[in-house]
Amino acid sequence: MEVKWKNDPAQSLTYAMQHPWKANWQIPAFKRRVIGGVVALIGVLSYLPAFFQRIEMRNGYVLHDFVLQVVPASDVSVPIFLLIWLSAGYTLYQASRQPEVFVRLLYGFLFVCLSRIITIYLVALNPPLDLIQLKDPLSNQFYGKAGFITKDLFYSGHTATVCLLAYCLPGRWEKWVVGGIAAVVAALLLVQHVHYTMDVLTAPLLTYACYRLAASINWDRPLLRRVA
């Protein structure tokens, strides 16, 4: 079914509200952006295992972190895993219903991955001495043959992921709830001693910059808002 915006705007708007993805997918520019973003993200994710393996072989600095010195290390992998993936599942559900949310999430995550490649490469750190391995069977797939790496520190990818989810969600209460989850995840990462304090504190700021970059690109916003 073709959406005729100019010939019958009322009928087209009704159809678009009921079928936002079908309506937007008929727009060539939207289709190109989605396909281009997916292809680019697949390319970056495919590169990450090799990148992480090289990073793991280099030496870096060990920081004297006051917070880690006073907080005893403890394995909290399960709550970290549950909080992250429950938040991701909910956000992906919302993105499946609202194309604009999906596009911002897609490109926001792409920019987060690219920025982390840059910051991890530039800031060479060794992990905290009493680090406890984080058991996350999904995200650990991107670490290559080792299954777990310790030097992808600045900035925290787990914290950044949940922050990005919060930024992309449309509802105010959703942002607050997932934003609170991001704060809890950041705190638990420090309890696990898998990151330094600066890694988790800078993640919301750097992730917000990635989100704003994704949101600032011209996505044909008037149309997307009408069909979202």
C-alpha cells in the first residue's frame, strides 16, 4: 500500500500512525539511512574482537582510585547483566514501534562504538588490581577468543549502553527509570572493580555527545514525528 501524503493527507496520516514502519519504509531516504546504519554497525562490531585483542596485549597505567580502595570487590555480574539486558529489551520494544527511536538508537550506538575505539586507543590503562571478571555471555562475544578482556576501560561500555537507552527513550518517566538503572549499573561496575571511577563518570557525558550527534542529523523529522 502506497502512502499518498500529498493527495490524501488525512488518510495517509491515519495509515502512518497505525503502520509507522511500513509508512517510513516507503521513503527512500529513510530506507537508505536504516540500511546504511545497520551495515556500518555490523562492520564496526566485526572489527571489535580484533581491536580488543590488540588492546589487551599492551601495557598501560594503573590508577590510584580512592573509591575502589574503600569499596571491597564483589561479584555482582548477575544483577549487572539483568539490569542491562532488561533495559535493552524494553528500549528495543519501543524502537520497534517508533522508527525515530530506532534510528537514533542505531546511530547513537554506532557513534558510541566508534568513540570508544578512539578513547580506549588513546588512553592506555591496566585494569584495577583486584578486578573480578564480569560474566556477561552476550557482550563477551565481542571480545574474541579470550572471551573476556580487561583493558577496554575508558570509557565504560556497559554504562554507556544503558545511558544511551535512557537518552533515546521518548517518555519522561522512561528516561528517569532507565537513567536510574544506568546509575545503579555504574555503581555495580565499581563494586566489581572492572572499571575506574573516571570510566563510569565520563560515560554519561561522552554518550550524550554521541546521542546528540545522532539526533542532530537530518532524519526528515517532521515526517517521522507524524508517523511515530
